[in-house]
Amino acid sequence: MLTLSRQAYYSAKKRYKLVTEANEYTLYLASLQRSIHPKMSCKKIYIKIRKDLEEGGIKIGRDKFISLMVGEG
């Protein structure tokens, strides 16, 4: 039987919430760029919103950003 400590459970829950919020904010910024430039590639969108992501305290690399965009459609 696999048991999780209380600390591990709440730590994972907090981490999941932070990652989810970061992904939502990233997708929001990407959708704003996509509405202005519908044919722009993911790499170019990433370059345009990278500064906003850094200001928001979100660390996401280009490859992870592309995976997120492809996963969300």
C-alpha cells in the first residue's frame, strides 16, 4: 500500500495549483497574440510573450510552451 505523508499531499496540491495557473496565464497571453496574428507560429508567439511571462514570474521554456500549445489545440 502506498501512503503519502500529509506534507507531501499538500505540497503536491499546491504545486499542481501553481502549474495550472501558470499554464492558464500562458495560454491567455498566447490567445491574445493569436487573435491579432492568427497564422503566427508557436515559436514567434513565445518570443513575443516571453517578456510578459518573465514579468509574471512564470518560467517556461520554448519546447514546453510549444507542447502546451499543441496539447491545448
